[in-house]
Amino acid sequence: MDDGLIDIGEVAERSGLAASALRFYERKGLIQAEGRNGLRRAYRPETLERLTLITCARDAGFTLTEIAAFLRARPSDAVLREQLAARERAVTGRIAQLTRLRDSLRHAAVCEHDPLVDCPDFKRALGRVPQG
């Protein structure tokens, strides 16, 4: 293959996405094939970075429409910037929630309090009881 392009099969393997997902993302305008290797699509290596971003954004709850807007964003897109800031606040809240859950599970794994859910340290880890 010329110009360092990567075959769709290798992109699928390296990204962990199915080839059908790559074709779907292409139809949605999120990625773009740069050539062909016979009948198979071929992509620039940078496509793998874009797919990492797309996967991360999807995992964070972004829709494909939101991701497409983000990929086209310019510094002057004030509305999009506010949407991104709102999403950042939501992600930060979710991280805090998951951190509390992790801490409570870590404590629960070794706690001897009976019943476990009434343990003050467990409750504090969950954020239900203020620290004294």
C-alpha cells in the first residue's frame, strides 16, 4: 500500500473497532478513507488517533452528532465551547461519584462492621456522612 496508508482490517484490529463501525463512522463524516487497497478502504495513520478520541467521547456519553461538531470546532464556536464546558462539569461529577464508590468498595472489602452498610467509614467514603 502506498503513502503509509493502513488497510481497514489493520485499523479495525489496532483500534478494537469492527470494520463495519469504521464504515459507519465514515458515512457519518467522522473519519475519511484516503485510498483503496484493492476493494478495501485504506486510512492515514492519524485515523487511529481520531478513533481513540471518538471512542473516548462515546464512552463519556457524547452522541455522534456532538462528536462530529467537536471534530469541526473552531476557537470561535462559543455555543460548542459552552456545551463542552457543561460536559466537562458532568464528567467531573461522574468521576467524583465513581471515586467515592471505589473508596467505599475498597473499605468494604476489609471492613468488620456489622452490618457493613452502617459502617461510618463506609458511609463517609460514599459521601453520605460528612467528615467530622
